[in-house]
Amino acid sequence: MTKHNDYYRTLQVHHDAGQDVIDAAYRCLCKMYHPDLNQNPSAAEKMKFINIAYGILGDEKKRRIYHIEWLKNQVVKPASTPTPTPSPAKHTVRDEKLDTDLAAKVLDEFFRDTVNESWESAYQKLTSVDQNNIPREDFLEWKKAVSQMYRLGNYKITFFRKYQNCDYAGVIYPVIYQFSVALTEMQIVTGRISEEVTQKYVAFNGDGCRVCLGYLDLKPTIKKFKYLAQALPKMDKDEIFMKAVAKIDPLTGVLSLSGFKEQAEREMLRSCRYGNPLTMAVVTVKPSQSQDDTLEEYQLDACISYISEILCGNIRKTDMIGRCDDSSFGILFTETKQEDAEEALNKLLELCQKDDFLSFQLCTAIANLNIGDVELSLKEAMERVVPREKVKEETSPLEAEEKAAKLGKYKLSDILGFNKRGKNHF
């Protein structure tokens, strides 16, 4: 290429790289060459070209226009290695399906070596271009650094497409195969399992297939993974599990106080950032006195379970509910003004008081939630809750007769029909 800036080379990415790869490459280069982080006099000039390249490749429309120009400037170059440029004619006599299967097999062996930590064997499967750009010692150090953070589990390789007479790092290959690879990996420190889909390329050089690594320099990536391995706390898996469990109330399955507080703080920051209203409500449950002392012990739990089931089944998906103490719930109405929250709360409580098979009284309070201590705001709201009067509905004689026919929560017809509907409540 003459008088043409190769922005792909500037950002050190393949010309078919996805936008996420380009973004990641730009962030990595910024950490290396930004004048605030790199005092070398040439860093500012280097950063200038990096910004120009990302300004083009980071914009979908600009990249599409640039890519057409980039293709026009591609010429067949002599290989940068002693290996001669492969001849396309050798490939035409081979069976296309066999070549695709061979490429998939080589890529599968590459990932199998990665799973088994046979990194020397994996390095031998790279193209000669990659082996020239990346020394073996850097490749092994990179794999070891990554293995301290992540462990590769399952992977699934799917053929996507092929490119003929394709340029890869200055070498023209007769065919380059593109594969979509679904990976399942575990973050070793936290034990978190994640899945992602990445694109991998295999080049056919006339005699065999080699995996395209796509890196020009692994040193920045090695430094990043080593830093992450040192920076992340060494947490025990049991400790992580217990922290996750502590955020859920065991009786109702809603958020516990700590879980509700964590979620509410996030919503508070989001509300301040975008200027959206945020309203919090507190609902306190006070069971009525029971004639039987043995039942009174479980009456609060029964009321709490019943009310939480109704609240969870009827609040919006964007709203949150948590159990703040033994007898109170906190409800966070996101992007909701106070008057609208009061209306929504009344509808929810009407549903809670619709049936009278459990005897309890509900006390409520509404508060605007601002930046501050969520737990303190909840405590203040619970101190000023006021009883809510149950709305009395006028019932016709027919409705009164139907209501009298109920056994507990259900009508007689409901109970007789349970088995027909497959509920098997008994």
C-alpha cells in the first residue's frame, strides 16, 4: 500500500475483526501510549494516529467506506517470511468439503491443546506469519497469564464462511476459513461461568492448515492479565456462595436487606445520572392477635409469605422488592413520581387485602429516595408508617353466599377441581 494509512495495522487488528475487538484494541493501546500514562515524547504522536484510526474504524459508516478504499490498495505482496506465496492452483484440485473438515480439525486440535495446557503444541499450529510476529516465549507467557484468570471448558466450532485469495498480514493465502467458536469458560478467582462466541480464522497454505492468531505484539496483553491476576482478591468459592445467598430472604425468596440495599444504591446512582424520579415505599405487616398461642408463632411468617407472593406477582419487572426486617417490605418504584407510586401501592395492597383468610393489618409509608444511606432511609420510613384502612366492598346476597361457601382460601369447587387441573394441592 502506498500513500494510504492502514488503520487496521495501526490498531493491530485483523480487517475482519468485530467491533468489540476493535474497541478492546483501542482501549489497550490507550493504556500504552496515552501521554498521561506514557512519558515518552513519541507517545503523543503515536496516540494521535491511534485516535485517527479509531475514529474511522470505530464508526460503522466510516469503516464501510474506508474498507472499500483499503481493499483497492491491497496488492499481492511477497511473503515476509522465507516461505513462498502459496499457489492457488494447488487448492483447486482438492475436495472443498475435505479442506473445510481439515481446517476445522486443526482448529479443534488448537483448542484441545489449550484445554490441556499443551501450549508448545498449540504454538506449532500457528501460521508462519504469527510465529514471526510472536516469539514462542511470549506465546507461552501469554497462555500462562490467561490460565491464571480463566479456565476453558467446553467449546463448539461451527464453519461460517471462506475467503479466497485473502491477505493475512501481508501474505496472500489461497483460502482462509472463518469459524464461529462458542466458548464456555470459568473465571478461576470468582468461580463464575460465562459463555461467549468468538471468531477464529484458519489459513490454507497449499500444503496444510494453520491457525491465525491475529496479534502483532502480546506484551501489552500479558501485562494486562498479570495485573488482573494480582489485583483481584483471592476469594474462597464458599465465601462467594454465602455472599450470594445472604442477598436473598430464605422465607420469601425476595431480596434481603443487604440485597435490597445494593440494588437500591445502583438505582439511586442511575436516577441521579439520568434525572429520573425514584420513589420508595415501606409496607409493614401486623398480624392480628390469635386465640391460639401455638398458631401465633407462625402467623407472622404466614402473612409475610402470602403478601410477598402477591407483591412479587404484580409489581413491574423494573421495580424491586426486599424484606427489610421481620415484618416489613421495601418496594422501590423506578422512574416513578411519588403520586404515581402511591397509586401503584394502593392497587398492590388492595390485592393483598382482597381475601380475609389471614387476619393482619398493613401499615405504609412513601418516601422519595435521594443519594444517601439506603438503610437509614428505610429505618426512617418504617418509623412513620401509618395503618391502611381496608376498603370495604359492597357485596350482593349472591356474592355473600359464594363467599360463605369458601373453605379457607378456596371455594369448594376449586378444591374439587384441583386434581383435574393437575395442581394436586393435597
